[in-house]
Amino acid sequence: MNKLKNIPVVRKELLFPFIIITSLFALWGIANDLTNPMVSAFKKVMPELSNVQASLVQFAFYFGYFFMALPAALFIRKYSYKSGIILGLVLYATGAFLFYPAAANEEFNYFLISLWVITCGLAFLETTSNPLILMMGDKETATQRLNLAQAFNPIGSLSGMIIAQVFVIGALRSDDYTTEAYNALTSEELAAIRENDLSVISVPYIALGVLVLAIMAIIIVTKMPKTAEEDKMSLSESFKKLFANKNYIYGVIAQAFYVGAQIMCWTYIFQYVDNINETYGMELTATYFNVAAMVSFLVGRWIGTALMKTINPSKLLMLFGIGGVICAAGAVVLSGMAGLISLVAISVFMSIMFPTIYGIALKNMGDEAKIGSAGLVMAIVGGALMPVLQGSILDWGGSGFSDVKVLGFIPEVNFSFILPLICLAVVSLYGYTTFKLSKK
């Protein structure tokens, strides 16, 4: 253990490249959490959408990861990590700029396409950046190093949340009306409000596209470190080794469930708060609680990274998973503020999960790690599928959030968080099984 304490997480000669790559983690954090509130935003601007239809925002966004992760891995395998990063940024900016024609045509499906293109770019960035960070130093500190880099992702996420609240949700004219008042407006008034609000939604994405191009220009002129050359194996051999690696296969499954839990908690907190406001006559702002969740997530990530100096990452993953399950149970069965606080607290325990699962699953890999990385990024598809399933629970009794009371006292919106509970239990189980193996 003392030996591990003496090994630097990042060597001095790699510090600057580490910082440059780490900046990308914040960049995709902005996109992720600018998009999470859009499920609620589109539902308000286009009230004809059901909860399931509105949740297609998340499906389109996270399906891009599944679609593009393997092509991204094959691309960087043939060319270089830097080429993969640049292509990812080009796709990211293209998707962001597509919001302009989507708003001009007032077509929901065009917005979905734009989001999908953005995440095709993010798939390149994540498939490239995560394994590159793992390689920037000693193997013994790889998981800790990735946790350190990923700790900057919530900073981008916080920025995305604040942008969403100030420049989108807070500026939507359709949110200024009650359902009855909105339905009483003339068709001309409704058309004007929709045109305004769709333009409001598109502006932050277009601005984000400009930022992405600026960062891409910096990366183009930055010299990236060359990673150690491994013995190149054939593609078929890479897949054969990966499918024979149970630690990796279970890691992909755990990652899918983790991402599903994260996206559900950060997406449907808006509906959870809306239900509390309607039930108790309160005026809570969901974004503030989402920001509190992200701050908790950030603090948990820093604490978890520090704890890994003395605690086995698999053991820590198991313990954090158990904590997440307990908080998710509170979000289901507790009412009002108690349930909301439990929902926010889940983020503390989700904080270390993505990079820790990533590091454990790719441990001791050689050249097959490039393809293995793609599988773990493809697992982000859990964030596409799970929110749709949760949205279907919200539609059980109608468009409201408390049309059905499960067991006579649990509103359907509360009960829907049984899904994150199950997902976090799967993650905890992965931590337990890999901890047992590490002891052997």
C-alpha cells in the first residue's frame, strides 16, 4: 500500500497533455447536462408530446454513443488518438449547429437528429480520451488517474445545468402559463410562443458549437504524447480475447446499468419536483436541486479518488453502490422533501462509478483495450433505453405524475425510481465480484 502512495498519479512530463485531454471531459459534461432538462423543456413547448415521446430526447442523445463507439475505436486503431479527438469535435460542432435549421423548421425529429450527431462526436471523444488517460502513467494508478480526470466532468455538467436553467428553462414563454391558460390561447399566440421557445432552446447549442471549434483549433496545434506501442493483434483476436474476459463482459453490463441510473436520476428529478409542487403547493425550482446533485457528485468524485489511495477500487464501488441503493429506496417510499433529498443524495454514490467500472474492466489489457474501450462507451446506451422505460411508468395513468398510487401511497413518479435502484444494485454486485477476484 505504501508503494502505491509513492507512485505519482500523473508524471510531471505528462502533466500538460493530461490537462489538455482532461478539458474534454468537461466539454462533454456540458452537452450531457444541457440536454437532461430538455425532456421537460420540449414537453412544455410541445405539450402534445407524451412523456415517452419527450424522453426520446435522451434516447436520441445516448443512442449516438452505441452507434458510433465501435467505428470510433476502429478509427483510432488505424490512425491515432489525436485524429479521433479532432473528428469527434467536428461531429460535436456539426450537431450543435444543426439546432438552427431544427428550430427554423419547428420539427421535433430534427432536434433528435441534431442530438444524435452531437453524441456521435462524443462517442469519439470518450472512446479516445478514457484509454488515453489510463495510459498516461503507471498501471497501478490508472483507475485513480481516470477518476481524477473524470472529476472535471461534473464541472462541465454544472455549467450545462446553469446554462439550461438561465438561458432555456427560465426563458421559456410556454412555462409562464398554467395548462388552462395555455390551452385558452389563440393559434396565432401559440405559434408565436412555440417559435420563440424553440429558438431559445437552440441558442445555447449553437454557442456551444462555436466553443467546440475554438477548442479544436487549440488541440490541432498541440503536440499529443505518443502512447507505448503494443503488439498489434488482429481485430478477430481482439474480440476473442474480450469475449473470453468475464471481468470485461460484466463491466460492460454494469456500465450500461450505471449510465441508465445516472440519466434517469438527473432527467426525472424535474418531474419529481413538479409533482411535489403540485401536491404540496410549493414553488421549488428543479434545476437548483439538480445543481445540488451535481455538486454532491463532484464532491463524491474527489472524495472517492482520494479514498482509492487506501481502499481497493472494487470494494469502494461495492460500498458506493449499496449507498446508492439505499438513497434510491428513499426516493421511492419517502414523500415530499425527504424523498427529494434522498434523490439528490444518490449522486454522491454514483460519483465514482463510471471511471471505476471503466478502469476495472480494462485492467491488464494490451492492444485489445482500444476495442474494449468501445464496448464500455457503447454501454452508455443504457442512458438511451432506461429513461424511455421510466417515462412509460409516468404514463401509466395519464400525462400527470401522480395519476396512479402504487400500493395506495407511492405516486407513479416516485415509484419510477425503482429502476435506478435496480441499476445501482447491479453495479454494487459488480464491485463485490471483482473485489473477491482481486483478493485472490
